[in-house]
Amino acid sequence: MTQVVLFNVFNGLIVGAFYALMALGLSLILNLSGVINFAHGGFLALGAYLAYTLIPYIGFWGALIVAPPLTAALGLVVEWLLIRPLYGKDPLYGLLLTFGLAYIFEDVTRLIWGAQSVPFQVPGWLMTSLSSQLFFITGYRVFMVIIVTAAVGGLFAVLKYTRLGMRIRAGTRDLDTVSTLGVNVRVLRSLNFGIGIYMAGLAGVLAAGLLGLSPTIGANLIMPSFVAIIVGGLGSLLGTLLGGLMIGVASGLAAVYFPSATEAVIYVMMGLVLLVRPRGLLGEEGRLH
Amino acid sequence: MPKSNWRAGVNRRTLVKSGAALAAAQFASPFVIRARAADAVKIGLDNPLTGTYAGPGKNELVGCQMALDEINAKGGILGRPVELLVEDSSSGDAGTAVQKARKLIEGDKVDFLLGNVNSALALAMAQVSNEKGILHIVPGGHTDAITGASCHWNVFRVCNTTQMEAAAVCAALVKEYGKKFYYITPDYAFGHTLESGMVKAAGALGGERVGGDLAPLGAVDFSSYLIKAQAANPDVIVFLVQGDDMLNAMKQAVQFGLQNKVHLAGAQQEMEPLEGLPPEARIGTWVLEWYWNQPGVPHVAEFVEATKKRTGRVPTARTWFGYLSVWTCALAAAKANSLKAVDMAKALQDFHLPSEIALGPNPAFYRAGQNQLLASLFVGNAQPSGSAPDDLFHVTDVVNGAAIASSVEESGCKMTWPT
């Protein structure tokens, strides 16, 4: 029994890392722009399908490199055309728009690639388990954790050490002052959105190797991302990362003790956090009032 | 300051107007296949077009369309052209399915109601169709209750019951793999009845349930369940999850290399998830309800060709369900020489479908007193590829549904007819 629990905790961390990747992109966009991007799952699905389409031409590794920036480019177009008019307004407008976009993306992927799931091939050598005992630690999951760590590390490095990152961080605190100081806030928001969508696209390519690739792949993953942000704390990227890991582990433990509640448990956690500490574990007070 | 070239804010009037427009859109015409004719016979299809079950729903729709074209080419129903009105029931929201059913029956005045892939939605819709006295064919909702404890005189079901699927596959599993089963079951009506059917059928052969988990519908990650399953040391891990859940579970199980330690199998399998799995994950013993590759069985090849011409792919069991469902409507009306639901329902009791619609080695007929279609079940093994690119299933045994179905009494169906 202890082994099952330990395995599930460990596996939960791996799955949680994946949730964290998606949640971080979402959090980035939310912190700077105040836009609740419900279409994040749709961008994830697009990234996955773009990779699926590219694999026969440039292989899995090529698709991994190319699909996320392509998705980010599409994200920039969406931001420029649709989201920009909503900055500074009630966050509800952004939510409504992106909510509708989520449906549009799902139906567009259904239209282009069909309603049925499509087979997504990952290189065979990634498919083997580390050992017979630790069978759930497959090469692919290790690879996924490495990619997530690199992406998260890269993101934090950009935010801490580059001028763009500094401006984004300053912008999340006080965008008006940043604008007064001469920074082109429009471009800043666009780039920030692009980075967030890049992470969604990357999460999509990784997800397609793990799960079945169908038009609803994003819809199933969007809610854990929101929960990760709420649990970890609005306004804190580190909190989001922790939130993602926590819900992964919670889900894994629920599978051991209360298997039909693996999805419900993350909402219970969210409910508890909202009751006891509404700003989340590492969140700042007064976000999105 | 950033230049804003949009009007500031959305004013309340706009919001109210758009809300009203949205509400009105709910009552707009459904997607109609064929231009409306005043005297057309209408068939209403209330099935998932979005969400988890969009894949099977789409294939059932294709089957319906194929039957519709054939029927209209032959003069329609009782000399009148036939229309198919299509509504999206959603994949899991019973409220939407019921609302659309009411709209089709009361608003569009359909003569027949078809649906739903989701067993729970099918049951909810059956309440409505029974209340309104409309002939209702369920192409692909499997839970036993539809022609069991919750049976109605006006509701007919094409696909197998979960009890039949369990009975068909259990003998093969126990004989070939062993007696200890661990179940991964979707946590809703279909899953519950399928698991209890399996436990019962396996138990009769000496099989033992060493453990199991109920997974929420739409669960994305099965690794925790698979960890538990492996720890229980079964002979077989029985996957009862369907659609995308099946795909995720099998993909992950094979990634873990579990097929090298235990056998992976299940009851109901479908072409849709098999086509979506990477080739190395197309393994295991399953039962299909209809398969396209039936050498020597008349008319099947023509049906396969017609489907390929329309969609570029082979027909799946879902295509056949939709096809047979719409043909049932036409044949029932023809036999009863009437569109009154009670007359047609009576005409369908013990009604045998012609071989060009039955498309299988055994006769296909609706059992009297239960309205359940008994036909063939195809037990076999998934394979990465076969004689043709779409040949993803190797049939080892074709079971006659009539031979393994529980009796009408055992099913719990007590049918009452309107006076």
C-alpha cells in the first residue's frame, strides 16, 4: 500500500508539472493583461494538432520546436484583433470573449482534422519505462519533466534578467506608470500574450504524446490550470507552479483512497483555498478586485 | 497613452439585445438535411456533435444520412420524402438533450426521434419520447436499463446491452488469460452496468474481481489507476472506459509497458479509439458490435464501398447503428402502413431486418416485449494493421446475440402499452 501511495505521489508530481506548464502561461497573461484566457485550452489543442500535421515532414523533434512558436504567432494575431480592445475593461469581457473563442477553436479543429481522435506518434525509444518496478516513470514522462523544467526555468530567467521580463514584472504591478515611463505597453502586452500562448502550444505538443489527440483535448485540461492558479495564488508565478504540482499530487492521492474523486478533489482544494485564504498560497491581496 | 479605437465599454442595451438574440438562436431551425417539403416525413436526430462523443456521434450521423439517401431514392416513407433534422445534444448534458428532444417533437413535429450515444442522455430522452408517444430509436446507448428496467413500448435500441457485451467477451478472457480481473470503469450508468455484467458473467466461469476503480468520465490521466491496477496483480486489466477515455487509458498503459506484465482487455471496443491509438497501442481482446471486414457475408462490401465513397474511411459500428436506425423507421412505417407510433411499434415486435441492412452473419431482429435488437457480436483482438490499412481488428469469434442475451424477465423489462 505504501508503495502505491508513494508511486502515486511521485506520478502526481510528474502530472502536476504538466499542469503547471499550462497554468503558467495562463497566469502570465492574467497577471499583466487582466485577461482571463478561457481559450488557453484551444491554443493547446491547436499546438498539438499543428505538431501532428508537421510530424510527417519534420519529425517529432522538429514539430516540438516549430509548433509552439507557430501557435504563439496565431496567439499574437488573436491578441491584436480581438483582445486588445478589451484591455482595461471589466475582466468579464475578456472571459466572455475567450470563452466563445474556446468553442470556436474546438469546432475549427473538428472541422479541419475531424471529430475522431487521431494517432500521435512519439519516438519509440521514449516509450520505455525506467525500470520494471518504477514502470510509471517512462522516458516520455521524464522528457516531459525536463522540458517543463527548461521552459519554467527559461521563463523565470527571462522575467528576472531581461529587460522585457523586468518590464512585464513592473507592468503587473503598475501598468500606467510603466507606460508613463515610455514603455510601449501595447507591444509589451502582445509579447506577454505571445509567451503565454507559446507555453500553451508547448503543453499541447507534450499532451498529445500522453493523451489521445481529439478536438476536446484542451477542454479537459483548462480547468486544472485555473484551479492551479487559484490554489497557488493570483499574481504569483511561483504560486502557480506550486499550485500545479499540488493538484497533481492531490489527484494521485485521491486515486488511491477515493478513485472516483480524482477530478473532484482539485475543486475541493480550490473551494478550501477560497474559503480559508482567498488570495491563494502565495498570491497577493487585492488582485482582480 | 495607448490609443483606444473602440467605443468605451459595452452598454447595457447591447448586452440585452445580444442576450435576446442568443435565446432566440436556441429556437432557430435545426440543421436540416434536404429542403423542407410540406408533406415530408421528419426524423429527428438528437445526438452529440460536440464534446467527448462527437466522434461516434458524427459516424452515426453519416450512417443516418446514407440510409436517408437510399430511402428517398426508393420513394421515401409511405410515398413521402424523408427529412433528417439534426440537433446537438452535447456529450454529457441531459438538460440540453431533453430540451432539443422537446424542440424536435413539439416544435418541429418529427415523426421519429433518434439518439443518444450517451446512455444517460438516451434514458432522459426516452422519458420525453414516451410522454409524447413518439417512436424512439436508440442507435448507440448501451446501458441495460434502456431495454430493461426503464423500457418503454415506444423505445427501440439497436446496439447491444452491456450485459450482452460482457457475456460475449468473458468466456474468451477467462479461457485465454486467467481468472483475476481488475476493472477500470467509467463512473456513470453505462460503466456501472457493464462492470456488473462482466463480474456476473466472469463469476459464472470462475472469474474473480481482484479490484477496480471508478474513473470520472473524461478523466485525462489514468496513470494513478494503472499503478493501483498493477499492484493488485491481476491476470487481466479490464478497460471499460470508452471513447477518448479508452484512448488515454490504453495509450498510457502501453507507455508503461503493462502489456508485458498483464493482459489488457475490455468489453466494448470501437473503431474510433482504435484509429486514434498509435499502432503499438492497438492491442488487447475486445468485442466489437459490428466490423467492416466480414468476408463472405453478403451486402457488407457494398456498404463499405458506399461509406468509403462518402467519407474516405471504412464504416464503423456507429455508422451501422445510424444506418439501421433510420431504416428501422422506414420499414416500421411500411409494415404498419401508418405513421402512428403505436402501430409502428407493434409492427416492430420480432421484426427481422433484411440482410442488406442487417449486414452480419446472424439474423438481426427486435425482440418482442423488449424492443432490443439481437444481432451479432464480434470478439477478437486489436492489431496494429492487417490485410488493409483499416483492418485494425482480428475477429476470432462471431457470437449470436440471441444466444447470450439474458431473458426478457431477467432484463427487468415490463412493457406496458397505451390503451
